[in-house]
Amino acid sequence: MVNWIGLLDKGVAQVSGHSIRVGATQDLLALNTDLASVMQAGRWKTNRMPIRYGEHVLAAWVGMARAAEVRSRDKSWGGHGRKWCPVLSEQTYTRVSLAVEQLDLALMLFLDMRSYVSALTLAGAAEEILGRALVIAGKGNTLRQKYESMATFHEALHRAPLKWADFVDGENRARNAVKHLRLAIDETLTVDLEHTALWMIVRACDNFERIGMARTERMFQFDEWFHVNVAGI
């Protein structure tokens, strides 16, 4: 490989298979690849080594984010020398409208295969808000309907009632697991992110429709993907 890329002889001695592994990790992080995907590519069981290899890249991303935030504030100030007033940048949103925006981003990330973990968390947040909105309106939501269907089957099979809290915990286990760190910094999670994100999006979209909102173009694209890749139609 070093001959193919034309590396000078004096540089060959400084290159090892480990160097390539480190460089690949840094390249993936520089492309804004999520950490879970980097771990999978490098076959790491924890995030300790990819974080160590990419610490400079990650630090740069933080720096750029802060710079972008400052530039955004500069625009709010209207230029240098003008006192910044936080009220000028505040807007009022409905919780449902924000949930719809989160769902749209989740659909985009999922369909583009860019970040299943982000699609999962965004769709999960949207599903929760939209589901709660249905409860407030006195309507049933997707999770409650599934529980009612499962409860009858569970009681017949196990001769014991299915507790609502246990059911909800099971349905949301993966979403909650990617949001919380409980024991150690190198704590790991084994999950099929694509599969989990898929069904969280299905739940969120169903709640969206139950509220009475018209399906978006992105939802129709998701329907087409679902019919081809899941239903096999």
C-alpha cells in the first residue's frame, strides 16, 4: 500500500497497520460518522479507543460548533458593538410542531442511511409527544392500542396480567438505552439500530395520522421504502 501511494522510504518505517487503523478512525469521525458506526467498522466493543484515536477531530467539531454559535449570535446582535438581547432570538413553538419537525428529520436520516441512532432518538421524542397529544385529546395512541392487543394474549399465555409500565419499558428500551449512561463511560449496547429506528418511526407516523394531520412527502417516501424492503410488495 505504501508503494502504491508513493510514500518515501524514510516514511515507510513510521507506518504500521495500526497507523492505518488510527487514520481510518479519524477520517470517519471527520466525515461526521456517528460513533456507533465507527465502533462497528473498527470492530470495537467499547467507544474508548475510537474516542482516544479521534480526540483531536472531536475537539475540532466542538470548536466549529462553538464558532457557529458565536456567528449566529453575531447576526442577532446586528454586528459588533450592539448589545445582544436573548429575547430577539426566541420564538414560540407548539410542542406538536416541534415533534413533527423531529419526525421529519428522523425520516430523512433513516431514508438516507446517515444515522440510525439519531433517527431513533428523534422519532422516539416525536412519538412520545404525539402520543401524549392524543391522550390529552381523549384519543387512543399507537402504544396503547398495541398494549391492549398484547395484554389479552399475554394473560392467556402466562395466566398473569401484562403491566403497562413493563410493556412501555420493553417497547422503549432501545430508545432509552441510547439516551442514558448508567454505569461506566465505556458501557456498551447491543442493538439493531436500523430495525429499532424503523419501528419507532412507524409508531410516530401512526400517531401523526391519528391526530388528523396529512401525511408529508417524506412519509410517502418512507411508505415506498417500507413496502419494498419490509412488506416485500
